Amino acid sequence: MKIKRLRESAVLPRYAHGPGEDAGMDLHAAEEVLVPAGETRLVPTGLALEIPAGYEAQVRPRSGLALKHSITMPNAPATIDPGYRGELQVILLNLGKHDYHVHAGDRIAQMIISRYESIEWDEGDLAQSTRGAGGFGSSGR
């Protein structure tokens, strides 16, 4: 998959333990950003991707940041479409009581490349099923 560094400080995504060991690749901040307590900030990675048709990039929070600093992503998982060629940026939300300082090079999220199927709608009556319209607790306790 093609990738382009847009900033000198950009770090290529990588698997912490290698392919086959990790599902997600770490994404790194390309610049310092302060995320005040209770607020969101956009953190640039300094990277642009050329995702092949039929694939997407899913960006997800890092569990360590959530546990240790209450940092998450309000739009998780974020979807990066194959037609997008701009800079990959991550929205971080600070749910903690203290400001959080992101430094250039810090691991801020993880990214998974995933295949998807496009569909077309076929409007009309639906086939019957055992479950029917049962939802929201319909399977019991």
C-alpha cells in the first residue's frame, strides 16, 4: 500500500510485535499537541495513504492511553476511505482530570487495514426469520 510522508517528523505506522502478532499498527503524532482535560484536539500524523479500492483504514484508540490517561477517540473506530488523500489525523478526547501533552513521535492510536464489500439496495419486502423484529433484550437474561 502506498504511503507518503508529508512532514519530516512523520513516523511510518508499524506493528509493535510484528505482522501476525498484532492486528493494528501504531500511529504516531507528527507534532506536539496539548489536549486539555475534557476537550478534543486533532493530532496530525504527517502521513497520507493511498488505500486500494475495496479496503479501508480503521483508526482505533490505544488501550494504554485510555487506561493510564483517559485518552480516547470520540469517533472510534474512525474510517479512512480509499479515495481520501489528505493527511491522516486523529481526534483525541481527554476524559481525564488533567491536561495531556502529546509529543512528536508519541503513539496516539492504532490502525487496521480492512477489506469491505460495497452493496446496492434492493428495496421491497423482507424474508421472514425466527427472530423477526425482536431486539433490545429479546433474547432474555
